[in-house]
Amino acid sequence: MKKLPALVCAITLAGSLALAGCSDPDDNADKTTNGAAPSASQSTDTKTFDFSKLKPQDNIAAMVPQAVKDQGILRNGASTDYAPAEFRDTDGQTPMGYDIDIVKALALVMGLKDGQTSHAEFPAIIPALGSKFDVGASAFTITPDRIKEANMIAYVEVGSAYSVKKGNPGHFDPKDPCGKIIGVQTGTYQHDYARELSDKCVSDGKEAIKVMPHKLNTDVVTKVAGGQYDAGFCDSTVTGYAIEQTKDQLEQVGDVLESEPQGIVVSKNDEELTKAVQAAMQYLMDEGYLKEILGTYGAESAALSEAQLNPGK
């Protein structure tokens, strides 16, 4: 898997996975600790994108709604627990990751001062569009249900993958997950997919999958590495990142499942901002900046070349 520069959860790079340092919920998988934020440590040789290369594009800036121009920033909501797309620096507060950098780049191209990201629980981001947030860049897989709720501008395509504890002590088989315990992040594509798989198990006369949703993906990493869950299920880039940063205490099992496009979400009620973000994203694609940003996190192969609006609608 790709080698990526930062750390998932409060995992120490010097040694083994520090289970006690992660946000570790009790047996009710939907409960998570509110105080301890997942953190990330940046290695000294990490590349960073040079934002000084980005200049306002007058034709795109002219498309930005006046209210957004007046505030001078592009407000982004993200569940900052899904490295390498979005996570937090060693201070436990500062958002970082390729989605955070992409929003900053979009804002600069749109003639704004900055793109600022605030943490939000994943299911709460779309309902807050147009009030608390202007956009949501948080690894949103594009689905028909989400397109009903928000406008979605495609920018990357990412598959899904299972992770297990090194050696696969639970003998998890991706081709037969029935009866197993699988951890997922609440409200994600993988959460829905795991429930569909469980329903199929039952209809086939097999034992249901015990799907364990968590508000924070780092809680899933903790449970899998600790042997409490048979597998974790998330984006393939996130799986590879977790394996790298837990010093191979996890491993991927099975192939990457069919990839799906992900999109930046914008309120259905804001066509002006939707068009401005779409145009800015296409500019980043055409000039090679999107690949360059993704490349600083080892994810350049995920870049799309066309910023389609609501693809597949």
C-alpha cells in the first residue's frame, strides 16, 4: 500500500499501537469519547503543497456568491478522523489532510482569503450546509441518496478495503463475512454496504454480520488492532494509511472493492456556489494542482480529470 506521511489516532510512531491513547469507546459502539481528539504527527521530510502558486481566477471569482465573498473564507465541514483525507495535527485541533488542502486551494482560486475546516460528526455535515458550512469535503462517496440531499462535485475515486489484525486471528474472509464483527464509521458508504451484506447473509440462511458503527474511524482502528473486531471496513486509502502508521499491526485482506467517485458537497439551495466550486475544481484538475495536492499524501492516483456535478443522477 502507499506510504503516507502522518499518523492515525494517537498512535505512537516509535513503537506499537498505543491502544490506551486512542479514543476507545465502551461496548456500545456508537459512544465515543468527546475530549480526546485523534491526532497526527507530521514527519520532518513530509512534502507540502506550495499554495503560493495559486492565484485568484477572475472568471471563477465572479461566480462566487456575494455572501461568501463578504465573509472572505470558504467554510468546510469534515469529520477529521479519516486520514489521509482529513485528520488532526499533533495539537489535537488543527485539521490537515488532502481534503483540507483541497478546500484551501479552491478558496484561493475563487478569490477568497482562505478555506477553513471545522470538525463535525460525519452525518451532521450535509444538514449543516448553507448555515454552518459552505461546503463539505469529507470523503463523501457519491450515491443517489446523497445527491437527493446535496449537490456533489466529483474530484477523486476511491475503493473500499478490509483491514484485520496482523495474522488475521479471526480468520476473516471477505468472500464470506457472515457471522463476523466488522467496524465501520457511522454514515459512510461502507456502513451502508456492510448492512446490505448482513441482510444478504440472513436471506441466505447464514448468521448476520455484527456491524459496529463508530463516530470516529480511529475507534475502529483501535478495536481491530486490539482483536475485538474481526475486521474494519473503510476507504482503501484509509486502510493503507492505518496499516502503515500502526507499523504493520494491521493488514489488508482481499482485494480493493470496486471504486466509487467521491464529491465535495454543497447545498442544493446554492446553485451559484455549486457552479463556482465546480469551476474551481476543474481548474485545479486542468492545471495539475489536484494531483499535486493528493501526491503529498500518496494519493495522486485517486484524482479525477472531470469535476462532474451529480454524476450518475
